[in-house]
Amino acid sequence: MVMKNRNKWLFIGLGIAALAALFYRYYPWDKKRFDWRDSWTREAYGEASTQPYGTIALHRLLSLYFPGHNLRDIRKSPATELEVDAKGQSNYVFVGEALYLDSLSTKRLLDFVKAGNTALLSSKSIPFDLMFHLYYEECEEAEWSDYAIYEDSIVGVSLDAFPSGRAVSLHYSKQNKIQQYQWSYIESDFFCDSLPQRPLGYLGDSLINFAEFPYGRGRFLLHTTPIAFSNYHLLRAGSRPYAEGVLSFLKEGTVYWDAVSRVPEQVSRRRNLGRENARHLQAEHPLSFILKQPALAWAWYLAVALGALYLLFRARRRQRIIPVLAKNENSSYEFIRTIANLHFREKNYQNLCVQNMRLFLAQLRERYGLIAQLDPNTHQPRIDAAFLQRLAQVAEVPPEQVRDIFNQYAATVQFDPTEEMMVQLHLAIEAFLIRAK
């Protein structure tokens, strides 16, 4: 009895020691509580992120900012989810390092603001494709490129709406230690008396970081300091009034939060640089001097015209008659048609159904990346419920329609199919391919 009790306590002691060792091995002793990076990560300025440079506080604030109005998250594309409010009582809000808008999303956003609504874009870079419309008429000798950059550790930000001389201090921190930071701003050359855009706020004493660009019946509010809306600054009593001052320019109404258009600042600036280089030739090129002199310019044009005429007439004299070639025929289609007619003539409907399913699975693999193979013995597709659910989601087709195709096919390989069963399977697959996105 004493030996049994001793063994029992020995096993209990060994178990406790093993648990303690596992706890010591896998407990994240050195795990940091917060991620202080504001460089591009999946959680940078994310509305669900509780990290210092996330925006969960701003997202929750906007959801309650206008009582009686909703906050709508754009998850797929502004082109399809941003509704143009004809009354002009809606807002579009973007906060992030930079944003990417395709041509359809850019047009929808422009139409949205043109109808009288407001768009607040807080980013360190702005798409050139969008600014082409907002800054179509340019100030003298001030072609738009992108936001400029100023490097410092602590800056003061202010709004024209603030009392005179009042400024809020902003800074960038890592582990609560202030670091050097690249602050973006809009150069003052882009504001002139002949155009309607005007500054609304400043970075430091004179660098513009907040401006209004009217468009149609609405306006774009361009803000170059998104870090002011991060959790770190929005939850600080000293810097919160600045964010509240910027948000006061929104209209009372529905707020659309763009959560899908965020991209790294480097991606946006690289794309803007490509657009800028493609917009015009370099200022200095070999023909600059010649084209500036009228006599030399006319001589150049005459030489080009004579050269073009010479090449035209020389080609007409020396070109041989081009023989008529026989039309290329795609023999693969003829082969497929021959094999299909052979199976149909022999009433081998089951084999036709199998070949039809092989083609269908090949199309799913090419279009959606969903891989499924037919079992060589049973000819049944190796799929499960998760595969059917995934196919219905990516193709945006009701799950019942997807299951109906595979149920019809299963019947054709389990039993001797009729011509009508083969036709119904073909029609079901064709209806899916027409409806699928």
C-alpha cells in the first residue's frame, strides 16, 4: 500500500513538472503588448485594430457621430458600394497611408462629390488620376505631382477654425519614444486666387496639410496627416481636439468608410511617378532647341514629310504581290465535333456527361483556382461540402444551383442516363457559367 501511494504521488509530481515546463516553454514572455509600427502592415490604420496606429476608435466614433445616420463599410469596391446621394447629405471617409482607386471607383467617387456630398481623404499620398480632375485648371507654373515631405519629430498642427495661435502637438512614437517622421503636406504653389481651392489647416507655421477642393456641388477635403486619426492620438486628450476639428467639416448624414482601398505609401508614389512621366515629355530633349526656332522647326517638318513620301512611293514600287493564303482551320474543333457525334450516334450518353463534367471542372480550375478531379473508377468528382460552399461564394451563385449540377451528374454516372438527363445536365452547367461572376 505504501509503495502504491508513493508511485501515485510520483506520477502526480511528474505531471505537474511537465505542465510547468510546457507553460514556461510556450508562454510569450517577451511578447510586446502593442505593435507600434505605422509602416504598411495588414493592421495599419485598420478599423478593427486596437494597436496604437489602428483606427478602431475613429471607426466607433463615426458610427455614433451623426445620430440617426448609419456608418457603412465599403468592403469590396467604391464603384459598387458607394451610393450617390442626390440630396448631397452623405460623406466618404478614407484614412490610411495611401489609397488606390481604379477607373470605375474614381468615377463613382467624383460623381458622389459632384452631387453635393463630401469626401474626406486623409493620406500621405494622393492618386494622380484623381487629382487630374480636382486640379484640372492649374496655377501658373505649378503642375501637380504629389504631396511634399517634411521630416521632423514633433510638429504643431492647426486649423483656421481654431482660435488664433492655438495649435495641437503631434508626434510619432515607437515604444513611447518619439522618433523622426516624414510628414506630408501640400505645397502652397497649388493655391492661387484664380482657383477655388483653399487651405483649411497647417503643419507647423506655414505648411498646408488640410485643404478644400470644391468639385461640382460638393467638395473634397484633402488631409495629409492620417496619424492624427490613429488610436494613439485620438485617445490622447491633448491631440483629440484636432481630429474633432477636422471631422467637424463633414455633413450630417450617412458616412461611407472605405476599408478596401488602402495601399502602402510607396506603391501610390511609385504609381504617381509613372503617371507624371507619361503625361509629358522631358523638359529638355534633343529637339527642344530646333522646335523653338520657327525656321528650324519648318525645316524639320519638311524633312520629315519628304522622308515619309519617299518611303511611301518606294514601298509601292518595290513591294511584291502578296499571295492569298488559305484560311487556317482549327482541326481540334473538328476532332471534338467528330468524337461527340460518334458518342451521340452510339447513344453513349454517360460518356458525354463525363466529358462535359471534365470540361466544367477545368473551367472552374482556370477561373477560380478550385481544383477537383474525377475518380478514375467511379467517375465521381472528389469534392466535399466545403468545395461546394466555396464555389458558390466565389461565383456568387446560389448554393442550390451548384449542388443541382453535381446531383444531376451523380445520377448520370450511377444509372444509365437518357438523352434528356444529358441535356438537362448541359443546360444546368450552361446556366451556371452564364450567371457566375
